[in-house]
Amino acid sequence: MIYSNNTPRLDLHGMDREITRILVKEFLMDCLALHYDLAIIIHGIGTGALKKEVHELLKHLKIVESYKLDNFNSGVTIVKLKKVDK
């Protein structure tokens, strides 16, 4: 998955797990509504708690086709959204 500077991003630095779940869901729903096929979630490295929370949520969201850590920055997850009919 290749993304550009125009790919929407959500920075979760300093957020707790509960707020993270809310923000990620809203962010991805907005991206889907705006017909983006990729989104970037910046969770940071830290203890790994936010990354774990984000990945657990992404596993269960039906609008997510796939996701993976950025090859060059393990504090970033790239999300591929499912295509929706217009």
C-alpha cells in the first residue's frame, strides 16, 4: 500500500484507549464517506498499547479491507478501506 501526502491522517499521540476507539471509528467513517481508499493512523511506538488497541479495532470494523504497519515507521498503521458503491 503506497500512500501520498494527500492521504488523510489521524494522530493519536497522547490519547487514551477509549478516546482512540472513538476517534478511529469516526475518522475511518469520514474517510469512507469522502471516498478515500487509504488512511493513515499515527499511534506512535511507546509501550505499544495504542497500536494494539487500533489493530484490535481494525480487525472488527467491516469497512476495513486490510491494514499493516508502515515499513519505515512502526508507529504508523496504513489502513485500506473497502470500496463502496456510489
